Amino acid sequence: MLNEHVPQNSSGVAVALSSSTPAAASVPASVTVTYLSGSGTGRDAFFTVTLARNAPAGPVTISASLNGQTTTAHLTILDQISSSSGNWGKHDHLLTVTAATNNPSDTLQVFVSGTTQLIGTLTNLGQGNYQGQLPWPVNPGYVDIKSSGGATATMAIPTVNQ
């Protein structure tokens, strides 16, 4: 472990940090590790991993290096549905849904919320944007949008006079 290189009576040691995918998950260039008595190892440092909006789903490796020694941590950015909107037309009985995801190759399907009753599949417009006008006899109240990558978003469906 890198903490073995931090002396008890020092003001800290700068440890270099890096991300395998900085456009998706960024870290500070370095973090100072200081000796703290009573903290388990006595040597602790904390830093934030910042995820980009719509960061692509997939693995990221965070590395910390000191004196030629490197240790890594692996994290996985999960599939996510970042925005969605919809309404149901009182006169045309069309459920209109738009959504966006961080995985542009996803398939997004719309279900009556809390059930497995499929309303329909959204059209992939590219770049993670999806849309659909799905015939449905009544306002479902709420729908679940599910991605093929495992993400789910629930949203309320207002009625409009269309």
C-alpha cells in the first residue's frame, strides 16, 4: 500500500492520481496523504471522483502513484436515464415520451409503472436521445422507462387536451 511511505511526523506526501477515462470520471491531479493517529492505518486521504453528465456506462480505473509504486481501484459507471418527459393526449389517446441515456446503443421501453405491461419501445434518435408516440387507451398515471443496460426511470404522465 502507498500509505507505508508516509512518515508519522510529516506534513504529508503528495500522491499522484489519474483516471483511465478522465472525460467520464475525473480526479484531482494529486492528493496529500497525512498521518492521523487513531485512524486505523494512521494515514488517510480522501478525494472526489467527479462523473461527467451522461458519462458512458462502463469500467473506469483510478490510479494512485507514489515513489514508483502504483495502486488501482476499479469502478463501473452504470447505465442511467438522465432525463425524461411525457404526456397522454385525452383526445388522441397517444402517450408521448422523450428520454435520454448515457448509452446511445440502449433500447428503451415504456411500461405501465410497477408492472411488466409493455406500452411500447421508444425510437432511438441518436446520441442517447429517444422519443415515442405510443397509442394507449387510458392515461397510465405513471410509467417506467427501462433501458436494455439495466437503468429504470419512473415518471408521472399528465393528461393534455389533444
